[in-house]
Amino acid sequence: MRRRPLSDLIEGSSAYSIVELPVRDAAAVIAAAESQIGRRYDWAGVFGLALRGGWQDRRAWFCSELVA
């Protein structure tokens, strides 16, 4: 995982939505996300999800898994 400016992500997208979620402790959410910087992308988990297999690597994330 790496950090990128939101403006870069928006610029590289053909469509996007920004949704404001109710968060009790935004600092804790940000700290939790930042603690994952440097973890690798879980390609096996993505393929496992698509093929309905349990291939997730607990040491890695794929995008929707981290957001959830």
C-alpha cells in the first residue's frame, strides 16, 4: 500500500464519487490506514475472490478489502 494525493487519483479516473461517512474518530481511522502503508497488494486475494477461492494473504490487502 502507498499514499497518493487525492487529486492524482481523481485526475486519473474517468468517474468518481466522494462520500462522507459518519466517523466517530477520524484520527483513529487515518492512523489505522497509515499503519498499512508498505504492505503489498494481494493479487492472489483478487483472483481468489473472482474464482470464489479462499486465497487471501493476511499479510497483504486488495483495495476494497482495506476500505471495508
